[in-house]
Amino acid sequence: MATKYLDCRNCGDMQDFRPLTDEEKAAVRTIVEVRYVHDYWRCTAVGCLRFQRWYAKGDGASLPEEFRVPAPPDPQE
């Protein structure tokens, strides 16, 4: 899967972003109220919900909580 290295406002630094899944696209359509969402990308950092256009970091928001990816279990525990 292709990724882009972008500045994530939620994480506060550069992160890999990936294209949205179909479920994420449906959620983004309701948040930004536009039909065309194929140019939005999702931050891949664990726990981050940020989505934004790859060319405009200010044009984005956070997905609903149910889209949060939990951190993997700590192998030391």
C-alpha cells in the first residue's frame, strides 16, 4: 500500500499516511460534508485518528473513536 510522509497535526510531527478505507471514506463524507474524499489520507501512527488531504494538512479532522487502532500488547508484560 502506498504511503505519504506528512505532517500530522494530531501527532505533532511527521508520520506515514495511507489512503482511506471504504469505511473511513463513508465517515469522512459525514464529517467534511463532501462527496469526493479520495484525496484524504489517514495517519498510520498507533492511536491516531487524523485524516487530511495529502496536499493541505489544515484540511482535515479526526475520525470517530471507533476507528482508533489500539496499541499492540507489550511483549514484556
